[in-house]
Amino acid sequence: TLFRSLMVLALRVLYRLPGRQVRWCTEGPPRAAIAAKQPFRVELSAGKLYAWCACGHSQKQPFCDGSHKHACPGISPLRFSLEESKTAWLCGCKQSKNPPYCDGSHKEDCVQNS
């Protein structure tokens, strides 16, 4: 449409982005980046609130540093706490079916070959 064409032109001028980098919400949900191809072994304390990075852009993996606000709007950290302290393996590839815990998804070819 004419409106969409004008919006794309405005974004290119304002942000000096090549046309291929302009993303529209209709392209589907935002996808997490693969932060690591292995899980993170962490000591978790009972009663403490944790924020596991779900977007993959945090510099403090496996925990959130707020990078999702700019790098991947639409993905929020997974907040959790435990009743008992324990050692856990937290997902680094962001593909786990049981977040924030590793389920072995990092072993799949789509993660290892990325």
C-alpha cells in the first residue's frame, strides 16, 4: 500500500537501514538468538528471584541484563524462584521446551550448525 511504502521510506531515511533490515510485525513473532551452544551450570539460591534471558542478547548469560528492550522487543525474560537451593543447568541456546532449564535442545543440528 502507499502508506506502507511511505513508512518504509521514512524508516530508511531516519535510521539509514537497508531495505532488507526493516521488520514488520506481520513477519511472525520475534525469535531468540542462540546465546550459547551449551547450557550454563549455575548455583541457584532458595527464595531469590531470577530473570532468565529468553532473547539471547544479554551480556550476563544466562540471566537478563535488559538487552531485550532494544535488541528483541516482544520477548521478555522468564522470571522464576526456587523453594530449595540447587545447582541447575540453564538453557543457553534458548530453544529448550522446558525453560529456563536445559532439555538437550542444544545438541540438535539446527543449533550446532548455526
